[in-house]
Amino acid sequence: MAGGFEFEAETRALGGKGAARRLRRSHKVPAILYGGGAEPVALSLDHNTVLKRLENEAVYSHVLTIKLSGSEEKAILKALQRHPSRPAIMHMDFQRVSATEKIRVHVPIHFLNEASCPGVRKGGIVTHNLVDVEVACLPANLPEFIEVDLSNLDVGQTLHLSDIKVPADVEIAALIQGTEHDLAVVAIHAARGSEVAEESA
């Protein structure tokens, strides 16, 4: 995990929906920081700064630094509420992390060699069943993304979670629960009416 992201925050009084609406009208994002054996802290963040940070997908899979009243907290972005029709952030949940305790985070999947894999060259259609995967690891080992190589994938074949290569200190959360949770990640299907379909038949 390289680089880092910082969020400047201010404490706010815990309030209801009315208080949150007033914050949003002043171009602030209401947020909460919790976990780590400490009391929850209600926060407010600058909306424009938050939007700019969220343009980078890596922010969702990084340990973040919350700068608050001269102190710093390490946390992950656990939940994010967006406005249904406007480019506005409604609320954010940050979870404190400890260097010695494993965390679970959804990290994006980057698909490699998709256009050049055997199945696509034969006219097959790629179906992405998952676009991210939940991993469990210590904060220092959190990957920014997981790569899935499609270079050998042919028509009719599927890659599952168990086929994904992850760093030695990282586990795929679903597989910890057992092989019945070995979900399909990506597959290549024959296009209907194509020569691929005829060959497969």
C-alpha cells in the first residue's frame, strides 16, 4: 500500500436530521468516527474536499488519516451515503484501525489481459460477476487493488474467488467462511448466433 489520504475534520455535536441538514447547507459533510475501543466522535468535513478525495478509487481501500483538533486518527472508510440524484455526499462512516488488529475492506478488482484472452478473441462475451472483493488483513498489508489475469480464460470458463492470487498476508473474507462461498468472479460466455456458439455446441 503506497501513498495516503488525509481528511481534515472538525468535531460536531451529535444531533438529528435537522442538524445534519444544516451542515449540508453550509457545504459540510456529517460523519462519524467509531471503533478501536474509543467513544464515537461526530465529525464534519468540507464537502468539496471530500468530493475531490473520492475521485481516486484508492481512497476506498486505504488506511486514511483523520486530522482532528491537532491529533490524528487512522481509519478506513466503512460506509458512504450519496445523494440519489445529485453529486453530493450525505454522510460518511469512518472506522478506527489498530496496527495489530485485522480489518475487512472491500478492494477493487483490476482485470488484466481481457481484450487479448482466448475467449474474447473467439468472440466471447465477458461477464464480471464481481467488481470488488472483501479482504481481511492487518492495516499495513492492505492492498490498493487485486489483479485478476484473464490471459488464459476461454469461452465457457469461469474464474472463482479461489482462483485469485492475493498477497501472502491477505485473505479473501468469503473463503474464510468455507468453499461454499467460492463465488464466481468473471466468466466468458459464447455470443448467441456466433461461430463461438456453434463451436461450443
